[in-house]
Amino acid sequence: MRVEESTAKMIFQREHLPEAPPVSDHSSLAVFAALRGYPDLGADNLLNPLTSTRYSEIVGQLTRKAHLTVLQALSSEEALKALRTYALVAEVALNTAGLEMLWARVPEVERQKAFGFAVEELRSLEHEERSRLGAPLLSKAVVDYYLGDMRKVMSSNPKAKSMLAWMADEATKLIDGEHPLSSFVTAMRKLFESNAYYRMTLQGLCRFGNDYALGLRWLRRLGFVQVSTNPVLAAEAYRDDPSLWDRFREYLKSRRDLLADLEGKGDELAMAATLLALIPNMEVFRPVAFLLDFKDGMVSYQLNPNVADSVEGSVKDALRIYAMAEEYFTRYDAYLLWGWPSYMERGRPNIVFKVAGSSGASIEITRVLESLGIGTNNTVTFSVSQEVSLILAKIEGRASAARRGVRLTKVYETNMGGRLEAHLREVKACELIKTALKLYDDPEEALSQLAQRLGVPETKPGGVWRGQSGWGYGLEARTLEEKAELVSSQAYIRSLVNDALIDFLAGAGVCGATREEVRACLEAWERAISLSGTFVAQRVWGIFFSEGNRRLWLSYIVRKYGLAPEQAEEVLDGIDVLPASKRKPADTYCTLAARNMTNTEFPNHQLNVHLEYLHGRVRLEDYMMAVAVNWGPSELDLLLKWAEFRKAYDLTPELKRALKEAGLDVDGYGESGVRVEEWASFGPRVKTMRGFTEAYNRFREECLKVARGVVIHADS
């Protein structure tokens, strides 16, 4: 029997499923789904709390059916049938090794027995292969598929390595060529249990989410319960996994209405393409959503940035996407929730909508969606005043839904700390450079020399400079001031402690009289700025969720919105601060919290966080409720002397009055935070929205290009 690479790629290539499963037990459903390209769905159906005490018994039933199925497939040379059955047993083993067992409330003794059964079944099948085919060809093909799936994450970025790609390399070292798949799942269990995120989740230090649209089943097993995406990440998912374009083409062939009058359908096409990329993500986290009563397992969908400031446009888009997802999952849940109680609601999407805090409209968009029982994840948010305003809108909307008996979902308030940090670094660098230019005899020449050392492309001194912003779009500079801003971009100055910048400032006597003094000055600013996003996240979390303030908010919600105490707890406890756009491991470790916190991570950042733990550079017990620790009192004092930071860290007079109404002590919060009418012009908002919008528009053009190709092919 030959195992073609194209055949192995079809393991998870889905075929039609009947509307209702034609089965009578869990193991039969698992095999039925697997043989139609759904080994993952088949394994996930077993994550049922009602049968958790008999989990190993059901796995034993499955291994019996799987063994007979593979033997039949080997006899008839049905490679795909055998591969899919292998994958089903592997998926069950991997789920059993992961934290899914905790959420499904499977007793430890059941978990150990079930894992042993699944591994022994794989070893037995590998023995059958060797005796019949001379080598475990099918087993190896499944392993190769899994390793490729893990290495796919961030594969289009040669400068970054994801944690999953690293895990694939580590697992490869432990694979036994005689028993490829059984040794692979055993190796993965070891890697899961030694992983920093697995340990932090198991110890209840924090929740975690992924800032990327691929590799999520592996991360779910480590305890990840959320995924957050945006137009940039959607485009990257299609680059890392070009097969998504094939799915998009197939979808378009069934939607002829989208292919008519194409040039006016750009946003609809981008919406459909994004949803197609996110449906698998929603499937991955769907068991989590049901097992944890929709308190986790959410997928964040970024609304069209071109209508971010339109309440009507954003709500309309959200409702349309929500309806499309609900239609799909009503059918999907017939399989996932087979055997669950009939009162379990089928079809409700485990989706929250990313609402950009780019203007005051985001407050109303957030309130309206939350009042409908549709969760939100506010993004493009960098400041305490933005995030507090939007959490207040969440509370109002969620209270409205709770009064009508609507079950609430987990929702998020993103804190884009890394982007705030990048903005502040650019501003500080630009301030220092402009000050120094005033002291140089020939400022144009001095700046030109600095630009050359930093690698900024320029035509000639005094000409037009063109470079990168570091925020996903290009910059042109003509005036001296514009050139100073371009040179200060994070694309060229990723740290203030930069030899070229030190020499430039020392030459003008700015930030110190000697080169050593300048370095010390910049090191102090770099340490402070590197904590700026953490300080904002900590302040927002403290305002709402520190123990004393939390009690005040619960009383206020009961009083203001007429809710019962348990309803008030549901309203407040379902809101998580979501630190995002991390740059270094400390950005995660310093914002850990056991409640009301989900840290969302880039795949390469995950690796850095894990390696800090693996190499013993951090002790997890030192970071219990890290969000309540002041990690840099002197750094905070330095930042508070700077008006640009206080825009992000202070409240506004209006917000102080709102917090005082809830009973909070508002002394010490300041009043120079960005006001609602200033959100649109706030530096990091301008840069981020421009980058998001340009990325979205490029992705929309790619979708149009693919759609045009489908039309041409159909016409020919």
C-alpha cells in the first residue's frame, strides 16, 4: 500500500455529514465522523461531563471499532480510511493528554487509563502495519501531517519561530521510527505537561489566548481558551496556509450571488474569507465554550475598520456575521453535542466582535451588542480612559441582557500594551532627536548621518526620504521635522539604548554631557517605557477587579440596574482585561491574574515566555496575582513626569465622577487622560488604525482577485 502525500493531506478534508448523526453511541459517532474527514470532531464529542466517569470505557469501545476499521482498510488498501482512523485515535489520545480532561471533569484515574488504551491501540496498529506492509507507513504519514501542521504557524515569517514549531522540533527528537504515531503522542504529552502555559493554567495563575488564527488545537491542550484576530492576522493565516484560498474558492462556487457585480462586493468577500478562516477556530474552542458555560472558548472577529466609527454599519455587519455563524453551528452541534441534554442550546456562536476604540461610536456599538447577548472585545485601546469607558459600556449592555434572562458570554477589554510602548518610544526618541537638532550647526547633515547608521533609506540630504513606519505602512518625509519622525520609527529604533542614537545625542549634549551619561539616561527611559503597557493594564484591572473595588462595583450594578446579586456577579465576572501585542516575556508574567484576566499571545512570544520558564529564569510561584504588584515604582515615577504617558495612564474628570458614583476612591488617578473626543487623534490609535485599515484593504483586494479568477474559470 502506497501512501501518497496528497492522500495524507485529505485526512481532515471534509465530506458531507447528514443533518443528524445516524449513530447510537459516542464511539460510533466518533468513527462515523472521522471517516468523513472529521477526526477532530469525533474526538471532541467524547468530552462530555455526563459520561466523564466512564471516559476510559468509551475510549475502549472506540479502540475496538478503530482496530477493526484499520484491519479492513489494510486488506482493501483503503489508505485514506486507515489514515483517518489513525488520526481519530491520535486525536483522542492528544485530548486525553491535554487540559480538556480538566474542563470535561474526567477523573485522573480515567484519564490515565484512557491514554494508555489509546497509545496501546496505536502501537498495535503499527505492529499490524509492519507485518502487512513492512513498515508503519500510515502511522508515519499521520505524524508528518501533524508536524507540518505545527510548523505551519508563522512559517511565512522567516525571522520568527512559533512555540508550536519549536515543539514539533522537540517531538521529532523523541519519535521512534518503529512506532511513529504512538511515540509522537507520548512525546507530545511530555511536552504539554512541561510547558509554561500548561503549568500556569493548571495552577490557576491566568487564562491565555492566541493572537493568531492557526495551530489552535495544540494550544487548547495547553490551556488556551481564546483566539483574537484582526485583518493583519487573517491575511497571515492565508499566507501560512494557502489551502484556505482553496476553501474560499469552493465557497464562492456555491454562492453565485457574491460573484455578481464583484466590484461592489469587496467587503462581503473579505467578510466571508475571514469567517471561513475563523470557523475552524470556533470549532476548536467550541467544546471549551460548552464545557465552561460560555465563560471561555471565545473567538474574536475584527469588524471592518472602514466602518469602525459607524454604529449602524458596525452593528449591521456584526449581526450578519453572527447569523451566518449560527446557521453553520446549528448543524455542527448536532454532532458535537450528540448525547448531551436536549436543553443545551445548539448553534449559539462562540464569537465576540472586536470593536475598535477609535472614536466615541465604539461606546455605543459595545453597549448595543452586549445588550443583545453578543459579546465584544474592544481593541485599538491603549489608555486607561478608553478602557474604563468601554468597560462601563459593557456593564450597561450586559446588565440589560441579564434582566431578560440572556446567558452572558466571556468578553474582553484589550490593552494593546506593546503598541503603546512602541508609540511612547517613538515619541521619546523624536523629542530627544528634535532637541539635539536645535544644537547642531548643520542639523540636516547630522540627521542624515544618524539615518544612515540606523538604516533609513534616503535619496540624498534635503531630498525626500521614504521608509517604514513599523506599524504596517510606509512613510514619506520632506521637512526636517518629518525626517526626525521617520528616523524615530520603531522600524529603526527598537530600543532607545541604541549606539547610533547615543552618539547622536552625546554630540549635542542632550540627555547627558558624556556618552556614558547619555546611555544611562536612555537606559532609564527604556526600562520605564518597557513597563508602560503593564502599568496601564494593571490600573484598569485594579479599578474594576481588585478585591475592594470589585465589591463596590457589584453593589453599584445591583443598585443602578436593578439586578440580583448573582446577576451582578455574572455581569462583572465575565469581563476580562486582555493584555495584547506583547514584546517580551515580562509583558505576560507581570500581568498574570487568577480572575478577570486573559493574556493573549503571539506564537513567537509564546516561545519566549516558555523558554524563560524552561531555563529556570522565572519561578511561577513568584507571579501569583502579579497584576497587583508594582514592578517598577521608580520607572512609574519617571513616566508620570511625562505628559504623553499621562494621556494613557490618567482618567478624565468625567470618568472620575463615574467612578466616584460607584463608591471608588478616585484620589491619585489624575485627570489628563485622553477624552472621548480625543480618541481619534491619539497617537497609537492613529498609527494602529492606519495599519489595520491598509492591511484590511489589501486583504480585500486579494479576495476580489481570487473571486475574479473564479468568475473567469466559470465563464470559460
